[in-house]
Amino acid sequence: MQIAIRNLKTDDLERAHFAVEAEAIETLYTHNLSFWSTRNRDDLSEGEKQTIINDQNGASTPQTCGATDKLHKIYAETTRHGEFSLLEIGAANGTVMQRIGEKYPNPNFRYVGFECLPILAEDFREKFPGQTMHLGDVDDFIAKEKSFFPEAPFTLFYASVVFIMIKPDLVRKALEKAAKLTDQILIYDYVERPDVELDPSESLVLHMTNRPVYWFIHAWEDYFSEIGFKIADMKVANPTDAEMRSPGYDPQLRGSGYVHAVRA
Ligand SMILES: C[S@@+](CC[C@H](N)C(=O)[O-])C[C@H]1O[C@@H](n2cnc3c(N)ncnc32)[C@H](O)[C@@H]1O
């Protein structure tokens, strides 16, 4: 069988860039899902569970701080004249609460999240009993009817380090669903424009031997115009030399940043 993957280059950060046809995208996405399902077993020891919980860190890094600043601005602008509400997928155990709390220690808002790992969803429910966490992945979110969200419309739909692991057709569907529930979307992900030539049938995928999942690189402009949104602001993180020497800095995340889109 011919494998529909073209090797484009390996960059200075040891990231292999592949142009991948739809059929092979399925295989790579199945691999990503199997990584997450190994963390979703009934027989995890207490130690393993604690490690998964402790691995979640909402603290801003040189790469995520731009997205967090944007989140703070949207929160501040909205709460000046009304209520802020947030809908999130790939929510972990509430790392966004920590991010908002960095500037607003006692934030007052309505939160609805989706998380596919039961351990993390349960940990969230223990920590934030007044808020809502649904157990589910991107497919579950897409499958929900609008009536499942009595809290809608939300001020903001948020996804941080989630879409990078999800294949393009599902990200498009998730954004289409989000557009039915909000007028504003904030994503922290890989946002740099790829400097490689792709055929229309191909998607860009990055692979690093030291990472367990493939990274899907998305065409944000196309996705947002398909759902009638426009990009209000998109920035690739640009850490200073001092930040690049700080412990939270991960060089392989070069090209990541945020995209903020609003209804056109
Ligand atoms: C790197 S963590 C990011 C967590 C959190 N959003 C943050 O920024 O701290 C990735 C999250 O995506 C979730 N995830 C992985 N695959 C997913 C999928 N196919 N659909 C929805 N969520 C997924 C994981 O359970 C995990 O919580």
C-alpha cells in the first residue's frame, strides 16, 4: 500500500514536517487517541493518577502568556458591563481557572468545560463544585445539540493546546459547533504560517521523536472564514532571550501563539 505522506523537511528543532493526505491523517489521529486512552484506564495506581493531575499546569509560560493576556482583557472588558462565561474543550482539571486567577484572584463567571480523561474531570469537579465539567472529547462536543447548553450564548469559546492534537476535519466541526454557541473564540495552539508548499488535499503534520503525539498544523484563516468569523488578532509568541532561558520555555513550541476570532 502506498503511504500518503511526503517528508518535507526536518527543522533545526528536530521537528519533522510531513505533508499528509486525508487517509493517513486518520492513522495519525488514531495514534494520538491511543496515547490519551492509555491515560484513561481503570487500573491506574493512585501514584499514576496523582502524576497525571500534577502534570497539569495552568501557570503562564513565555509562550502562553500572550493568550493569557488576551483572556484577561476579554474578561475585564466583559465584566465591566455584564457577565463573563466560558466554554472550553480539552479543559484538563481547570488550568484556565489558574490562568484567569493570575490577574483576577476571585473571578466571578459561568464555566462549562469538556474533558475526556475521567481523572481530570473528577479533579475539576472537586476543586470547582459550582461549575460544570462534562466528560467528553471533541467528538462528544460536536455531537451535542445546542439545547445541551442552556448557558449559551457564552462570552468566549477557549481551547488551549488541544486542537494541535486533533485532525483538521474535527477541528473544523468543533469550530462550527462553537460558532453556534458564542461570537468569540480564543485558541492557544501552533499558529505560525507554514513555510512549505502543500497540495490542497494535504495537511501539515509535525512529528518529534521525543513527543508522544503528532501535531496537526491548522489553517486558521480558512477555518474561521468557513464559519463566518474573522481573525481579530493572531500572534506567534515571541519570548525574550531571558524568557528563553527560563524553566517554562519549551523551544520545540516555537510557532505557537494565540488566535482570537470574532463573528464577522
Ligand atoms: C496538553 S493538555 C492541555 C490542557 C489545558 N487545555 C491547558 O491548556 O492546560 C491537552 C488536553 O486535551 C485533551 N484531549 C486530548 N485529545 C483530545 C481529543 N481528541 N478531544 C478532546 N480533548 C482532547 C486532553 O485530555 C488534555 O486535557
